[in-house]
Amino acid sequence: MKTIRLILSTLALAMLAVPALADEQLKAVIADPDRPEAQAERDQYRNPYETLKFFGIEPNMTVVELSPGGGWYTEILAPYLKDEGKLVAAHWNLDGDVPDFYVRIRGEYEERIADTDRFGEIELISFDPPEMMELGAPGSADMVLTFRNVHSWKRAGTFHDVVRAANEVLKTGGVFGVVSHRLPEDRDQDPEVRSGYVKQSWVVAVAESEGFRLVEASEINANPADTADHPNGVWTLLPGLRVPEGEDEDKYRAIGESDRFTLKFVKR
């Protein structure tokens, strides 16, 4: 009996140690001096450790990152997942008439992730709803994440398609994590979303209509100093600082980055 209790106790301790090791691994990736300094400076506003822990990430997961842009989160996700898990980067489609900056940013992204020693084998695919919707085999992903992209899909009228694609690729119980710029609920939503801000309630309603359940909304990335009414929208703030000529840049720099909601959904 003592032997059985000892074995069970050892197993219990080992199970407790696994999450702790994963936590330390995530912290180490975020603190890695090889991360670009300009990106690490954004940690104070984007809270990557707290955000990814809130979503429940583990190093053995298959994770899909939607529209990774320049790769700020890829710089963290890919090294964290490379040994045990898998990262699928669903980037912009460059076929047809696309903005020049799409071509430049995706080109720089591809060049950066070519360093497989650092990033592992990222699966890079094109994602362009509603025409290009497949994010992987149905039920193949543990987590789908998107950061600061919802405004673009709302403007294009494709957010329902995006959520539907996320639902399709996720396993039952899989997590859909969303971080985006928050429009106060008492404001009118500009259909063109020229400010970059969207209402949290609208995102929740769309996700729940497409087969997700909201588990929790977090204030990890909230910024009470952001009034969400700037002359050039969210891009007036850091890191863009598109401040109109004659206005005080330091005023907007002091605000920091935008006020953001952080939502954790699970597939029903």
C-alpha cells in the first residue's frame, strides 16, 4: 500500500511540474534577447505572458495564428511551440490586386521565419475569407488566435466567415482567442471602422452565433487612458503615432497603446 501511495504521490508531483515547466518555457521565450528590441518594448502594453496563459496555451498544441502581420506574436508562439507543437500562420493572400504594404510585410515575415533553428517549421498558408477559408483539417487545431485584426474583417464584412473558419479547424473544446481594439459600448459604430475600434459585445455576438461559447473576458490588455476618439483612430497611438501636424506627439505617446478586449471562447 505504501508503495502504491508513493507512486501516486510521485505521479501527482510530476503532473504539477509539467505546467510549471511550460510557464518557465514561455517566460524564457518572451525574455529571449534574440527577440527584436522594438518588439520587446511593446510587452508592457501587450502583456504576452499573461495573455497567452489566459488563453491556456501549452507547448504541445497545434495553434493557428490568423493574419500575423509583421509577426509580433509569431516571435513568441513559434519558438514556444517548435519542439512539441505546431504553429500554422494564416497570412494575407497576395494573389490579385493587393496593397503594396501587404506584399512588403508578408515578404519580411517569410524572410524572418526562414530561420528554422529559431522558429521551427511554421506552416504558412494564405487566408482570405470568404474565398480562401481552410485553416487545416477539420478538428485538427487546439487553439486559434487573432490579435488586433477584427476591425479589418468588420470593414470587409467577413468576420462571420473568419469565425466560421476558426470553428471548423478547432477540436471540440478548442479555444478561439481574440484581442482587439475596444470601442466603448455607448458609442456609435462606424460601419467602415475607420477608427480601428469595435464593440466587444458585437464580437461576442458573432462568435456565439457561429458555435462558440464565451468562457471569460479579461481586462489584461485594457487601457483606461485610451479615450478611443483620436484624430487618426487607433493609429494615432503607439506604435504608429500617426499624429496630425501641429499636435503634441507626447500626449499620445503618454497614453500608450489602445484599450483592448481579450476574449476566450471555446468551441461547443
